[in-house]
Amino acid sequence: MATYKLADFDAVLAIARRGSFRAAALDVGMSTSALSSAVSKLEEQLGVRLFNRTTRSVSLTAAGQRFVDQVSPALKDIHGAIDTVRSQQETPTGILRINTFATAGREILAPLVLEYLRRFPGVQIDLVTEGNLVDIVAEGFDFGVRSQNLVPSDMIAIPLGPARRYAVVGTPGYFEGREPPQVPSDLLAHACIRTRLPNGALFRWQFEAEGQPVHVDVEGPITLDEASLARIAVLDGVGIGFFMEADVREDIEAGRLVRVLDAWTPPLTPLCLYYPSRRNPPAAFKVFLDLARELARSSRAS
């Protein structure tokens, strides 16, 4: 009698959900080749092909669709039972998957993620950063971290810190012989580091005056799609950059960068850790929430 592995069933569902062996392999923590081999072995055991594969796409066969439809509820129950048992653990173990965007990832890495790993070395964390907002439940994540205004209404949210702000900065050398901008429209006379969003559109720099939004389509010699790259360009004196304050706070305090248009960048909503309601979350999940709440309390007190 054939022996089936729970991980193989999880792999099939991940491929069906993601429509790609490569993306599914990242979700389940396997190499693409190992995932493909596992699915091929399962298909051989079942005596039926579950996926149509081409060099460009992966899709379920009719038999594969029936398999996924029938197996999905059973796997949900099995994982629920596993969570129930793990919730009784004295020592947290397992893997937590977190989805966020790059800037937020940098903000939470040391105070939350790395501190958690120091306290609970039996747990592994898979932190994925991407610009697009995803359905964390459908994509297999335990938690998401986004700005409060982007948290889905059906999720439970924990603010992780105080309000955040944008910062417009340039080097002291850049401003030598140049008049710093006094109002956002002055930026049109300066070289600026432009940013491309995940959807391909250029980011319009966002300001506010007397409660009214002001947007500026800046010009400049270079367009980048990641804040850490933009920071390098600004520090090199290429031009003025627009960042989350946390990304350049140390540079401002050290005098490497000069802040301008400060009065035009009011507070924004804070970052939030969010998650769906779970009946019996595992111990690793519960203690991560405890640490997030501890971080939130300390940020309010400071």
C-alpha cells in the first residue's frame, strides 16, 4: 500500500494556489526541483496526472482539481489539529511566515523579529518583503505588517509603534550653492531621485498643507525601485530623496543628510501587525503576539 506524506499534499495545494512551481517551492520551503520530484512521485502513486505542465505555465488537470477540492478541507482540519497540539507546547517550535514591505521589514527586524529569535531559538521565521498587498491567508502567511490604513477590515491588528513620517533629504554637499526647497513646488528646480512602484508607476512625492494633500511629480537623473538604493544615490550627492523617516534617521542625526520641507510631512498612520482569527494558535504564534504587544507598549511609553 502506498504511503502518502502530508507535505506532498501541502505542496499540491501550494502549486494550485500559486500557479507556479517556483513560487510554491518558496511557500513550502523546498527547492523547485525537490518540489517537482515530490509531486511527480505523488502522481505516480495516485496513477493520475494532477497538473498540466508547460515551459510557461502550470494548471490543474480535471482530476487535479477534484483532488484539490476534496483534499483542501481535510488538510485544513489536520493542520487545525496540529495547531491545537502545538498550542499546548511549553517550548515554542515551528515556522512563522510574515509578509510585509521592505521599509517595514527594516523597521521591525531588530526590535521584533531578531528579538523573538533570541528568546525562542526553536522557531524559524520566514520574512517575505514585497511591494504589493497580498491576501496573507490565501498565500499561507501567519502575519502581515502594513500601514494601519492598508490592513484588511477582517483582520486583527496590533499597532507596532508611533505614527511614522516621510523625510525629504539631501547631503550638505548637494545643498552647497543651491537654495534648499521651501515649498514642495521648489523641488522642480532640483535633481531628485525618482521611485518606481511595484505596479510600474512612478511615485508622486506626497506632502500636506493645512490638511490638504499636495503631490509633486519630481524630475531627476535616476529612477530606482528600492529605498536602500535611493539612499545610496542621495548619500553620493546625486540629488534629493524622499524616504520613510526610519530609513534615514541615523543619517540625519549624524549630519550625513540634511532634512528639508519638514513642515510639509505630517505624521502618517503607524505600522500594524495583523493576522486572522485562529481558534487554537500554536505556541510560537501566541508568544510572537505577546512580543508584538510588548513592543507596542514600550513604543507608547517612550
